[in-house]
Amino acid sequence: MEAQAAQGASAPATEPVLTLSNVEVVYDNVFLAIKGVSLEVGEGQMVALLGGNGAGKSTTLKTVSGLLAPERGEVTRGDVHFMGENLLPLGASARVDRGLVHVLEGRRIFGHLTPEDNLLAAFSLKGDRRRYQQLRDQVFDYFPRLRERSRTKAGYLSGGEQQMLAIGRALMTEPRLIMLDEPSLGLAPVLVEEIFEIIKAINANEGMSVLLVEQNAAAALEIADHAYLVENGHIVMSGEAEVLRSNPDVQEFYLGGSGKVDYHNVKHYRRRKRWLA
């Protein structure tokens, strides 16, 4: 299958858990942040949403999780469905109840609480203690460092440990779909590799769908099944991750290229992006 420079080009093979259809989002009734975005995440699938700063990746996640309103954002067009239900009339907490969780960029943990208290704070009040302990132990199995530091205030954890805690806290809600916004941000390469391997294991072992927003395209395409590329609020390319990874334009502009620049052809670099033709 060839990656296609068209919106909603190649659909996931599995039944979609999440569907965005021709979504537009406006901030302050003025700024059009995403423009006709359509994408799907299949049951148990890992999907990467790639692009540079300001491309519209985080806005897309907030559209799904219901976190646009605090930033004066509004969906002005299109549909968002999760497990066949229209999400747009629902508030953020109701979407969590449906099985959808968003790990925000910057971790946003409770620094004054211990990791274990952070996990408890995310657990549903409707659950029983035994279920809490099962979920907590599952998080500690995926992130052994959190077990070792379970009594330390979370504000004293390293950046990588705080990211692990943010993901672990999301798992306490027992989601069907977990959305991760820049989990590699500010982390050393060795920690990025470790966290991405754990995300891959969670996806495989729990059958949990994952929508991963990343600027680190190389790392994301290593673990994703399917990927969408966003530029200036538009989906400009989509396809199987391995197809995008081998695409010459993606390699040049998002994977660092070969490291060798042919200055004779520099003036043609913009033209080489097929989606700008």
C-alpha cells in the first residue's frame, strides 16, 4: 500500500474505536487551528500523529478529550465518534468515563503527592480497593521505578519517572484508548527508548488503542502501526508506518535525511514535498 497525500487516504484495517471526520477547530472565534482533519484509530491499534510545532497535533487530541473550552477553542465543523458515540455533546469527565484518557504534554502530575497517591487520585471512586490494588500493581509492573520510589514526592522524580507516572496514572482509569501528547519531550534518548518500549508493551498486552502525538517521528514510526502527517492543520499524508518511514519526503523532512545536503537542489526542497505540489 502506498502512503497517500490525501486526507483520510488509507484506513486502518481494524474496526475504528475513534473516528474524526472533517473536523475544524477555531480559537477565539478567529484562528483556524485544524482544517478538515479526518483520521481513525482501530481497535487495539497504535496510531502516530506526526508533525512540527504548531501543526495542530495537540489541538486534535484536545478535540477528542474535550479540553478545548479552557483554551477558548471550539469545534466549528465535523464529527468525533468514540465507540460509535458522538463525543461533541459530552464534557471531558464524561469522555473519561467512556474509556478515553489524555496524557497531556508536560506530564501534569501532582508534585506534592507520592506516586502511589497520584495513582489513587486517578482511580474511580466507584471502584473497590481490590481493583485499585490490581491496577496499581499493573502500573508498577510496567514501571518498576515507580514501585521503588512510591513513597517519594512526585516532584522529586526525574523527568523520565514523571512521564512514567503520568502514563501510569492514565492507566488507572482503565481506558479503551489512551492519547499521549509528546511523551518523549525533554527526555534523554535512552529514556525515550525505554518509555516507547513500555507503550508498545501496554498496547500489545492490554489490547489498548493508542493515539500517539510526537515530533520525534523516528521513534514514533518504530512502534506505530499507522501514521498521519499533519502540516498547518491539514492531514497531508497517511498510511502504514513502515510506508511513511520509507517515504523519501518523510525521511528528508522528518527523519533527518541522510545528513548530506546537495546544495544544488536546495531550491527544490519545497517542491519535493509532494503534498505541496
